[in-house]
Amino acid sequence: MRSPVALANLVALCLGCATAFGAGPARIVWPKPMEIFQGELSEVSVMGSEITEVEGALGKEKVLFQANGAAKFIALIGADVDAKPAALKLRLTARSREGGEFRSDIPVKFKKKIFHQESFQVPPGFDQTTPENLDEIRREQTAFARVFAAPPGDRLWDAPFLRPVPHQESASSFGRRRIINGTPRAPHSGLDLSAPADTEVVASNHGKVVLAGNFFFAGGSVVLDHGGALYTMYFHLSDIRVGEGTIVRKGDVLALSGATGRVTGAHLHWGARLANARIDPLELLKKISSHWQPSGLSSETSTHITEK
């Protein structure tokens, strides 16, 4: 007779096999449990020689998997800069050539990250809006909401991502909690790069220009849609050199840096967004592995616009 300990070990082993192999003959390798800190991202992969499709959901958000070779599907998951610490389930469904369907729930923890805090004073006129500005602010909010509400398209980007200017981040870096004139504000959702005025700002990766214009807070702005619900943003620009609808390639000049919008000096605000998660754009440089297969844009001729 087996001991209780041996039986417990056997049950655990069987459960592990059910997770790794699914409910049929096709062997599926599911992701391991993961932890993601506020503002960070993680790569997720599902592998199996017979699977043809993978769908995922994390809470209310869809997780978009794309084929990455013959037997691998891969996706990115991000935790918003202000995400509440929580224990979630990444619900995965894989389908095989024969019509089989296999499911697995992967534990995901969103964890709190310690960000710096800064407190400073600005003239009241700089910190307050007026009735005259409200229409401009609403126009800005509507424009950005429209862009991020669009259905996600196929992935356009290829590893690795580029820094849009060669300069390092300034004191006001990603995630800082700001107290302005004694009032707590929303966390800083982008990375401020110390780019002198008229520095060339380049596309951090292949993408489509889905927003190009001037706004009250963001100033001269360009938003790139890289596909797969991944966006990068470039704010406070002085001279925009691309138009909406343009397909750009990694390294193409988008604009010149400046001091437009609600700022105190010239710099580049570089932001990134994955679905509804505002993430640190440096994560794109640090976490995107070189094993991603080339996207469809790699072999295509794109439209370049580097001058007005």
C-alpha cells in the first residue's frame, strides 16, 4: 500500500501532466506562473507541434497571441503603471489541427513597485485650466481615446526596439508620483528624455502613424500603432514630419524635439501602451527577446516621410 505522502506526490505529478499536456494527444507546453510589477511587461509563449491557434484573456483584457514559428505562439502582457496589486488568471485556449481544444489557467500576480516621488511648485496660471482651454483639452482626450479604442491589427514590429533619441532620461522619469502645488497628481506615465530642442526623433519600431497633431497638454504629438495593441507615443515635438496613415520603419525620423504643450523646457516624452496598460517604454528595450520571428512588414516596402 502506498503511503499518504506517496499518493499525494502521485496526484501532484498527474495534475502537472494535465497542465503540460492538455486534454488530448497533442503535447502543449503552457507558460509558468508569473509576476509582473507595475509598469512592466512579460513575454508569454505557448508551444505545441499540433496547435494552430491560441487565445488568451487576463481579466477583461484580451491577450493577443501570434504564431512565432511552426510550433510556438507568443504574446506580451503588461501591468499598468497604476495597476492595483492583484492575483489574476491568464485563461488560455489552444486549438489543434484536428479540432481539439485545450485550456489552462496560469496564475499571474500584479505587484506594487516603488516609484520616486517629487513635489514642486509652479505658477498658478501654469497649473490651472480656464474655460477657454476646456475645448482644447476635450479635443485632446477624444483624439487619444479614439486611437486606443481601435481594434488591434497584426504585429508590425520586429525585435529589437530603438531608443527614439540618444539621450538618457531626465529627473522626471517613468512612474514618478507628482505633488504639484500641494496636490497629488496622476503618476507620470511616460519617460522624459533630455533631448535638446530640434533633436531628430526616430520611430522606435515599424508601425503606422495613427495620430499626428498639436494638443494642449502633449503639444506636438505622434502616436505609432505597432500592431498587437502595442503603441508608442512621442510628445512635445516642435516639427512633425509624418502624417496620419503613414507606414514608417524603425529608425525613420518622425519629428524634431521641442517644448510644445504643457512643459517647462525642451525634452521628449516617450510613452508606451500595451492594450490598456501604460508601461515603461524602456521595457521594450529590455524585455523583447531576439527570438521573435520577423513580422510581415520586414519584407515589405514601406512609405518613408522624413521631410515636410
